Amino acid sequence: MLIANIFTKNLGPKFLAIAFALGLWFYVALGAERVANFPTKIPVEVKNVPAGVAVLEEVPNVDVKIRAPLLAWRNLSSSNFAATIDLAGFSKGQYEIPIAVSSANPDVKIIEATPNKINIHIEEIITKDVPVKISVSGEPKDGFVEGEAEISPQEVKMTGPKTLVGATVSAIAPVKLDSEEFDIERNVKLTAFDSGGKELSKLQFSPEQVSVKLPITKATNLKTVGIKVNVSGVPQDGFWISKISTNPAAVSITGEADAISKIEFLETPKIDITGAKSNITKTVALDLPSGVLITKGKPEVQVKLTISPIDSQKTVTASFNFEGGSGSSTDQVQVILSGPAASLADASSGNIKISINLSGKPKGQTQITIPKEAIFIPSGLSIIDYLPKTITITVQ
């Protein structure tokens, strides 16, 4: 009975207390705010671009710091925000433009955007004709090779900011292979890339697509051939090419039997070494005769040219360094050295020494054969020969 009274007595005040508690909770929840960076970057839209010009740079996305009620945070997405730069009234030139950020939710307050300004170049839009080149990635099925592509049209119009158009020499038709064994015929959207391999989205092409026909044939006649590296020019005085290597060292080719039977190696274009005094590493295309294909990978190799100082020779009379006793010798050991001229110039009896251990040797004259390891020379030099190899020593 007592327990029942607890739940049934004074119901009015109890309900009022519960309602008040709930109201207080809703008030606090709705009123509590959180200040933080929105977790997703907001893309920046460029508005009111004047006719005949374009922004050279890619406009970065921005981080936005906001204040919003806790309940509002739960429903926010990047679509609730707008970040813009307004180019109305601007002409060609370089400018620092403020970034305006707003929210579609009136309860969300924008505190700051990072960055809040952006440096841009506004350039004239120009158009020029460029050739179309195919870029093949991936591989056909094992035992198959890609042939020479047919592209139509072979030339298109490229439009964009003056700097980008001027620096771009071709449109690229990318084709990705994935174990194909039959000819490929498809329409490919054109693109262009900078020297770092980044796509240049500011460039447009007309037409946007080209037709690509890429024959895939079975590699019936196969032959492995070497690679001949061609160079032009000469290194800096005092240096020479001490080694030439390629990766790969050889390649597999295919083609008509008559065509590949006459090929013993593929050649590279000339690599300029004029004035070189350090190693040169370069990736270059291979010169493929008509009708000859590489069976795997791109027709290119990495060439490494090792550039070394020219070694000269010098003969020096070595001095003796006796250990384990006293001794002397009237014999003179001539050490023939090789190495860079600057290092040889400093070589003398003072730093070319022969170490001789006299421990346990009886007094008087004795003959000792000098091992090469007993001759100490400065670093950077090497011993070609030394004479005599056996000398007479007087042990005292």
C-alpha cells in the first residue's frame, strides 16, 4: 500500500516535474553549441568569369571552421556550404581574391575559412591545333603484342589558358589494356598532362573524343636483342664514360621473320654528355624499325652512363716501415700507381709505405717477399704493380 502511494499520490506535481525536466533537457540540447572545423573540405566555385579569359590555376578546396548547435552538426554535409570567388569586373592579370563561404543552414555560423584568399592568374583563352598521341598502359594477354595504333582524327583543336596551351604539344588518348587477345576499337576521351604526370583539366579539346584502333596480334616470331646506347658530345676534361648500362639489358621483339632476322640490337636516340662530370641516368625511347614490336612493356629503356675521372699513372719509390725490430735495406721498391691526376700529384715516399714485420727474424741479412697487402697507399689510388717483390733486409 505504501509503495502504491508513492506512484499514485500527488500525480499532478510529479507530471509537472517530469515535463519541466524534459523541457530543460531540450532547451540545453538545442542551445548547446560546438565550435570546430567541418570534417570535409569545401570545393571553391569560380563565379562570373569574364568572357575570353580563364583562371590558370586549379582552385584549392578550403577548410571551414564553424559554430553550430549540437543537433545541427548531426545533419550537416558539404552540400550545406558554398565557397566562391567572384571574378566580376576582373581582367587579365594576377590577383589575390577573397574566398566567400556561406551556409544554407541559418543556425550555422562561419567563423573562418582556410585559406581565406587565393592568388590566381587570369589569362587569355587561346586555341591551337595539336597532334593526338596514344598512351598505352597495361598489357595484352601473354603471348600477344599490341601493334601500331590508328587514330582518327590525328589532329584536334586545344583550347585553354594561354600558358597551358603554349606549353602543351599534344593531346593524349589513353588506352588501358587488360589481357586482351583481340583488336581494340573504341572512342577515347582526350586529355593532357604536365611534366609531372598531373592531368591538365583546364584544357579542352574539339572533338573531345577520337577513334582508336589498336591491333592485338599473336607474337609468333620472337627474338631477344641487345640495346645500343648512342651518345653525343664529350665529358668535361679529365673525365670519361667508364660504364654504360641499360635496364633492361635486352628486349624481346616480334615481327615478320625477314624484318627481325636482320636485327641484332635496338638503338637509342643520342644522349648528350657535353661537359658531364657526374653520372647520367635517363629513360629514352627505343628506335623501332617499321614492322617490329616490343613483346612486353613500353619501347623504352633506362640508360645509366657512369662518368669517372680519367686515371693517370705514376711510379713512386716506397718507404719502409719496420715493425718488431730495427732494419734497413738498400733495395728500392718502385710502386706503379693509378688514379685521378690530382690524387697522384700528392703521392710520394712519405705516404706510400711498405710495412715489414721483423719479429723473430735473426740479426743479419735476410730476404723477404713483399705481399701487396703490405703496401699502404692513400685512398682513391690503386696499385698496378710493384718491383722488386723480394728484397734483402739487414736486421740489426
